Amino acid sequence: GSQFALESNPDGAPTSELFVQTNATDSTYYLRPGYKCRVVGVTGIMTGAGAASDTVVVKNGSNAITDTIDVSALADKSVFSAATIDNDYWDVGKTDFFTIVTASAALCYLIVKIVRV
């Protein structure tokens, strides 16, 4: 599931971090923060060794917010983050979902940082 941990950024806009634990069964995780937000960071911690074709991507609808992160060669406990965030798709509407999509059962604990807009 997802949790919210509130903090503030230097500009005073509230930020939250959403936490998702992926598993070997599901490949798509839907998150709805309940307010208009912007995805500003994605970090993950491997909870198992990567395997062939393991990837993680954060999307807004069918559009990728982050690059597709290749975690196939990462060891258990490795930390990774998105190399790019597409500012054309990083805003998510109040009633919209954004999704985390994994391929080949990538096992990780994902932290998605968002800010209200």
C-alpha cells in the first residue's frame, strides 16, 4: 500500500512521499494522492536481487513521467533513482491516478516524492 509522510520544502509548498512495496505478483500499482500534485523525485531500494528484464517506471496515464529504470543487474539492498523526470507529464490531477509499472517482477521499495501544485 501507500503512505503519506508530510514535510515542507524550502518554498513552503507541502511535499509528500508515497511508499510502495512491489511484489512478484503485481506489475502495476495505482496511486491517487487526492490533490493536484507534481512528481519531483523517485528513489528505490531493492528488496531482492534484480533478474533479467527487471524495470521500473512511473507513469501519468500512458505517458512516462520517469525514464524506464533498469534494475536487472542490481543486488538486494541497492539504492537507485530515476535519471530523468519528464516535465510534460509530471503534473497529476486531483482525481487522477499515476502508476508505477514494473516488468519481470522487479522487487523493490519505491519512494515517490510529490509536491502540491
